[in-house]
Amino acid sequence: MKAITFLGDSLAALKAFPQEARRESGFQLDRVQRGLMPENWKPMTTIGSGVNEIRVRAEGGIFRTLYVATFKEAVYVLHAFHKKTQRTAKADLTLATTRYKALRKER
């Protein structure tokens, strides 16, 4: 089972989700740690190679968790947020991209 590392304020953002969304997001991240794919996800190649988005619908809205699991040592959670429109906000994409680039540079 891979370790999980939260970048920036992604853990605090995930903890701010309503209980149902937080529980489901945590369950899906556990699947990723065990080498499985989340039940509802999509690739986010615009952010970077290997970046995926966990998609959770819960009471209170739509919640997303962006992560990369292609590194053998850990699953890195780049960003977690409440999605309020059909399109992902540019600020959310930019933040995840910045964290992904910093992670790659650090490694």
C-alpha cells in the first residue's frame, strides 16, 4: 500500500468537505493507495501526465480531488475543491498545475 501525501492545503480542503463527500473521497483515495482505480474518475492530462480527478457527488454539491499516483513511493494529492460550475475553475486548474510542476521539480 502506497503512502499518501497531501500538497499545500489539500488536506485542509478535503477536511472542509461535508461528511458524506469527505468519507467518499477518503474511500476512493484508499482504493488508489491499494493500486486500484477510483470508481468515478477522469484523467486530467491538461494538468500533467498521470494526474487524475476523483469525482464525488454528495449532498451539498460536487467535489473533486486531483491526485497523481504514478510515482512508486506515494500518492500525491494536488488539490481538493468544491466544484460550483460545469467547467473546472481556472484557479483550481492553475493551483493543481503549479503543485504538480513543483512536485516534479522536487523529485
